[in-house]
Amino acid sequence: MNDRRRPTPPSPGDAPDAATDGIEQGKRLIRVADDKGLSLSQKIANRFYLLSWKTPLHSRRLKGKYPLKLLAVPDDDVPGDPRAGQAIRAGYFLFRGLKQPVDTLDFAKLDLIPDFADHLHGFRWLRDLASVASREQGAPIAEGVMRKWLEVHAETPSEPAWRADNAAWRLLFWTTHAPLILSSSDLVYRSLVLNCVARTARHLDRSADKAPVGLPRIVAWGGIVAASLLIPGGAARKVFGEAGLKRAIDAGIHADGGILSRSPLDQMEAIMLLSMVQAVYDVRREPAPAFLQDALSRTVPALLSLAHGDGGLGSWQGAAAVDPARVSAIVAASRVRSRPLRQARDWGYQRIAAGQTVLQIDAAPPPIARVAAAGCASTGAIELSDGPHRLVVNCGGAALGGAWIPADLAQGLRTTAAHSTLVLDDSNSTALLPDGTLGKGVTEVELNRQELENGSRIDLSHDGYVRRLGYVHRRLLLVSGDGKEIRGEDMLTPAERRRKPVTLPVQLRFHLAPGVEPTPTADGLGALLRIDLGPLWQFRAGAGKLAIEESLWVDPEGRPHPTRQLVVTAEALPGGSSIGWLFKRVG
């Protein structure tokens, strides 16, 4: 993976790193090489590897002693979704508004969206069922689904059922919720389940390092470590698994704790995975390796950097506004108590908290396609909240396809226009290709952050429009010390050594959260922003023409809600142009 990020040296007048608050003054250049996806040879090699699963050789590799029992049952400290659990008890799986009846479930031909299929193959639904049912109530349901899965997939591995991350999640949830699937008095069935647990571990031994770098590989190695502690005779596997998990963490998580995909959803999944592995050590009363606690101590503050005043997460890189209760539960399961990270240069997010105001900024290029299925062209975008009230948001939800978000809408939610930033010539700052990958666009972001006596200042610029349109986009943000004023200026300047730019249309977009009602002022340059049961804010633009247009915002369940957006229309001029703007709390 070509993902190179290096800092530029600070200027002579810059202060040293501020260890007290984690803020580094000065400039840093972030580079990401153009992502062309997997090469043809890599695709062919991967295809042959998958075909090898069906050979007698691979089948022999999965054979061996099967355990007579598990050595322990770890605790699951993350609560399930009660609504999804009640649905299972009522006879159907519920996933982002989609339903699959339990009695007609056929694992040989699942006609479901990929995420729903992964949810079933990974047996994550056991957590939901356990949250609403006792062992006596839930075991017959879980065992029935388990028998269906074993009938189709126990003997011959295939994707997506045996994809490394699905296999690892399945192993973790099988062992964590073993009472639901191993309460039967049918000894043949119990032996089949335990044998499949052992076969899954052997499969992971050989496939974990072939999983994509980032979350999938971390999950795969986490499954190996769990198997080593829960299946008898796992001493050698434990050494092997811990070394592999450390490598996967080092490769998939930045030094500041952010995951490669830059997705808050993946960040939560990584924390949950590491917490579940830690719970396995706890139940076996063995000390967890230092690198595991170190990874948790880095990933939790990075996740919290995207928390607004209500405790929920911002809508970044395909994620929707994650529910505060879920964030709290996952952080609690990690047992890490930490303040939010104010700047994650490698992960690419900046956070300014002043008074009750929280401002979040995407200050990096999008992730490369190989590590993010729903990467967004959102460089320079912001989100703004006042206490528990969100004011400026991004649409979010591109990764939450389901009943409410079809594929076309999901693609639209990844565009620059679906984020609160500047759009030049109705183009994305990073191209979205027809196959869903990210194309050319932002490769360099220059960032300068300063903490001043009277507030905070962030100056960032990116080259997303340079190659195609000849302009550099620079965004200057100033937040007052009390958080009641956010001043911004968006500048477009002609790029050096590029073709001469021409006059082009510009739209400066600020998507408003649900419950925010904008009222335009008579001069067409401002609006009053009334928040339901919240404070009054004012918006002013220093140039162009302000319009109020329709927008949408995706909630934590993946359901879109109609809302409004402020759109300032202006022009980019060959000699350079700028639009100043202000958000001010007035009541």
C-alpha cells in the first residue's frame, strides 16, 4: 500500500510541541499516492488463493483434533441492539430496515446486501439475541440458525462465509455466546460445533495475513489470539497470534491511534475487537501483552476526537452520526478513560473545543480505496455543535446501505457536495469512479494550527482541484476562546506551474442538522439559525449570494432525514478569489 505521510520541518519561529494539550504548531505536509487499486497480478493471485480453499490439500490442513470443550467463555461487555434481538425472537433478522425471516434462511443462497450477509455469517446477531433472551429462550433459536449454517459451510470454506474477518468475528461471537449455541444435549451437534471452531482457527492461521491491511487483518489476527486461549493446546498458536496481531495493529493503525480507513465505524470496530480479545485474556486470568493495552490507549482518544457535545460521533468517511449510547458502551468496554484527542495529524482530523462549541475538521486526503469501501471526497469539510445541539453537519451514511439508502444515494453521499465545504465547478475534490473507488484528486494537504490567547486558528489547503481546474483551495478557520464565533475564509488561488485557470462557479455549502431552522436576512448574505430548544446562531457571508436549499442527514440507524443547507454561490477568478463567512452565537 502506497500511503506516505511525512511532516515538513517547522518554521524557525514555531514553538516546540505542546505536550500538555497535544497541539503541534507549524506545518505538516500530508501526502497520499494515487490509488490504482489491486494490480491484475494481485487479483489473479487472490483468485487462485480462493480456489485453493476447495482443494483436498486445504481440506486436510483444516483437519486435526477437535476440542471436547472450550476452556472458558469470555464476557461480552458491549450490549446488543434490543430491537434487533426482539426481531429475532419474533422470527426475523432486522438489519438497517431490511428483514430476513429465520425460517426461510438459506445460507446456500443468501439474497441479501453484502453487509447483511456479513452480519449473519459473522454471528454478530448472537449479541442482539443475548440482550433480550435468557439461555432457555435464546438457545433454540440460535441452535436452529447454527445448524443451517453448519449444513452449508462447515466442510468447505468459501467467501464470504470464510473470509478472514467474517471467520474471526464468528469465532469470537461463537465463543463469547457459547451458551446460546452449545446448550444442546445432542452430542453429535456439539461435536460438530466444536470441530468447526477448531477448523476456523486453522483456517485463520493460514489466511489472516492475506486479509486486507487495516481492520480486516486486525480482526483476523484477533480471532487467532482468542482461539489460542480458548481451545486446548494453544500455546504455540498464542505466540504466533500475538506476533501477527501486533504486526496488523502496527500496519493498520497510525501512531496517533487512527485507523487507516479514516472511518469512525472502523475505529469503533477496532476498539471493540481489541476489547473482546482483552476479555479473553481476562477470563483465562492471563496478562494481556503490552501492545494490546497500548493500542486501546491510542485508539480511544482518537475516536473521542470525533465526539460532539451530545456524545455522538460526527458524520465522516461514510459513517452516520453514531449514537452516543453506543459510543459510550464501546469506550466503557475498552476500560480506557481518556480525553478526546485534539489533533490527529496522521488520522487526519482536527478538533477545536471552546466553551460549549466543538468544531471538527477533515484535514487530510481521503483514504485510499484499498482500505475504505465508502471513502468520501470531504477534505476541508467541517462539523459544528453547541453543547448537545448540532448546528453544521455532513450528510453522512454512505457506508450504511440498506432499506433506506440505495446504491445511487450512497454514491451521492460520498461527494464533496454532501459535505460542509467548498465545491468548485460542481466537481468533487477527489474523483469518485464508476466502480465506487476514489480516483485522482487530493494528494497533498498543508496544515498549520496555532493555539492563540484569544482562540484557535487552523489554516489548511489542498490540491484536489489543481490538476483539473488549476486552483488551490485554502480554508482559514478562527474559533474564539469562548466558542461563540467561528470565522472562516475560503480562498481559491491559481496553482503554480499549471495551466491558467478560468472563471468557474463556486458553491460554499453548510449542511444544517435536523431541528435547525434557517431564516434568510433581507440583504441575501445572512441567515438566523434557530435550534429546537437550543441557542440562536447567526450566519453571515462576506461575498456571493446566499440561498437556502434542501439537504438530508443520515441518522445512526442509516435512515435519511430531510434538512436544509446554506449555499453561498460565487465565482472563482483567475487572479484568485475568496469568500469570508461567520457563524456567531447571538442568543
